[in-house]
Amino acid sequence: MTNYATHLNALDARYHLHSQTNAVAHQSRGALMLTGGRGVFVSDIQGRDYLESMSGLWYANLGFSNQRLTEAAHAQLQKLPAYHTFNHRSNDVCAQLSEQLAQIVPLDDARIFYVNSGSEAIDSMVKMAWYYHMAKGQPNRRKIISREGAFHGSTIFGAVVGGLSHMKDGFNLPATDGVVRVSRPSHFREAEKGETEAAYCDRLIAEIEDVIAAHGAESIAAMIAEPIIGAGGVLTPPKGYFSRLSALLQSHGILLLMDEVICGFGRTGNWFGSQTFGAQPDMIAMAKGLTAGYIPMGAVALSGAVYDAIAAQSDQLGVFGHGFTYSGHPTASAVALAALEQYHEMKAPALTARRGQDLTRALEALATDDMIGEVRVEGFIAGIELVADKASRTFFAPELAVGRRFENNALREGLIVRNMGDTIAICPPYIISDDEFDLMITRLRAALMTTRADLHTAA
């Protein structure tokens, strides 16, 4: 490591508290210090390139050197770099973006509310659900149904409503009496012996019916769900799950809030994962792909029916008392418009559906290895489930940290993946070339072989 690289790592360790990181371990391990990006590759301070198969954190759909996006930001910074949308203010690019988003979201008469991140979008959806029910004269509808294993952001309520324990551990968060947990959909992990996917889906829906009956529909405001549970293991729902869930919730007047922060903007072969799985949401949270990660921005799309109730309530109260300083930020809006323009030009949903077929074939070939229990692919996102024994679906002991071993081995091969326990996630940029795709699979295979050798040595 060069003196400069050592210096930067020392600064980082001394002054930077990292997200989702063991702070003590970081002092000795140090950071992967990145200094550049080109296409699907990022480079560290020592000049080594890594193929980013995770698109950063599920966002860099257009890679790390998209000139259209950087030029859009530059042009807007010279024109109107910043402004707010409080008190009847707006800006030209935000107005245009709102129309563009309303045209692609699967909601009738959609309206758009802007935030700065997926976490803020989740909090905003929940607040809007409560506001909606207050407007409808149903103040007792406060409970939120959420699923085990789900990730819904890092704000206080995002962590509370999410289903991942490490997001709560040590924080002494508020009581979760208002959050009702139901099972995550994972046939591979959770199905009973001999249980078909259809029977498993029946059981999941029956559980939600029972929960609604036990708590009373009149106490439940909404259910929140990701189309694909991302950080919880890239878990895809059984066929028919979301169409049946939507009908069930509608019959009880319970809103469906879809967390499309990962799946939005073409990732699953449609503009939104809700379309892929047949969900009929009332609100949609989006971020990440909205600007391809080039600048922070998120949004909530509301159906016309939800908007009408909220608008009427704001008229009665005199204001819709929610919002953020940077909501509808003009520079972020300009970047989002440029990203949407490119998604349309490349026909992103069709592209990811097609590349998803390539990914399915490649990973199914890799899955002949008995260390891979299942590969889950939907569009251009996938989870690779590592197991100790495929036939019996026996998982590795947690202390072996097999997924983390795989991630580290992949990094040594020049490939960035992400482990969630013993599931390896990949979410490649849409712009990946055929040769780069083949290189990604080659490096995945090499990491698998090295991980197997590590376990053999450890045994």
C-alpha cells in the first residue's frame, strides 16, 4: 500500500463512523478506498479494478461514468442549483419529472411526493397512510403489517417496521406494538417437507387473513412489502402471492404500500416489481434507480384516491404538514430526468427481462455445484443460496460465515458481490456488456471454488 493510501485509510479509521459496519473490526481491517469508476468497474486507490456486480447498493443501473447524467447535473447547477417545494414553490425540472414518473407507475391518476432517500420514502408512505385514514374518519387504523426479513430503511420507524434484527439491536427503539409481523415468503427456506409452492402460498395468505381477523381490520392502516425482499436474502414470492394479497387487503380497506426502492425502474423486467408480481398498490416508494445513484433522491407515488383524501384533509387543516428541505431538488430532478430518458431509450424493462434469461442460464449452470442450494432470479437481480447439503436443505453453521468468506474471495478475484448471511446477491448494471457479463460469471465461479477450498481446510 502506498504512503498516500495508508494515510487515507488512517484518516477514515480515525474520523469516519461507517454504515452497517463493525466499528471495532474496521480499525484493523480498514476500508476498500475507492477513487474512480468507469462503466461497470470501480477502482481503488492502488489502481485495482473491481467489477461491481451489485451496482453499488442496488442503484448504479447506468454504471459509474454516465456522461448524460453528469452533464445534466452540471447544466442544472449553472441554472438553478437548489430550491425547495414548500408553500406553493416548484421548479421546471421537478414538474417535468413528476409527469414522467406518473406515466410509468402502476397507479391510477398518480401523484408524486419527493424525498431524499428510500428510508424517507418509507416513513412518508406510512405517515400518508395514517393521514389518509384520519381523513376518512378512521383514526384507529394505525397498525402496519410487515414481514419478517424485510428491510425498510434506517430511520427510526423504518428500522422498527423492518424485519431485520440487526437494524434494531442496541438502539433501544420505540415499542413495536403498532407493527404486526407476518412470515417472509421463501419456499426454499420455509416450506414444510413436501409442501408445494401453491400450498405454501395458501399458508402465507391464510396467515395474513388470520392476523387481520385477530387484530381487527378496523385497527390496521396498511401493509408494507418489497416485491423481492432484497437485503433479507433476495427472496422472491410464490406465484399468485401478491395478486391474492392485494385482493385481501382491498376487501378490508387496508392500504398496500410497496417498497420499490430496489425493484423500481426496470430491475425485474417491468418498470416496477409490483407489475412483475401482480400487486395492486396504493402507494409506491422509490429511490436508488431514480437517479441511478448519481445524486440522492427518492419519491412516493400515490394513487389518485389516496391523493384526493390527503388533499381534502390538507384543505381542512390548512396545510399538508410533511416535507423535506430538499424535496423536489432541481439538480436531483434534472439527473432523474436524464436517467429516465436513458431508461426509455434502452427499453430498460425489456432489456433486463432479456438479460435476466442470460443470468438464469449462467447461474443454473453454476448451481450444479452441490454447495448451491438454490438460485433465485427475477429480471436482472439474483440471489445465490449457499448450503452445506443441497438434498436435505441443510444450511451452514453461522459461525462458519460462509457468505462472508465468499464475498471476500470474490473481492480478491476483482468482483464485488454482497452477502446476506449465506445468500450472495448480484444486481448488475444494465449497461454490462456480454464480455463483462462472462467475466462476472467466471469470477463468481472462482470465488465459489476458493470458498469450497477454504471450508475443506477449516474442516
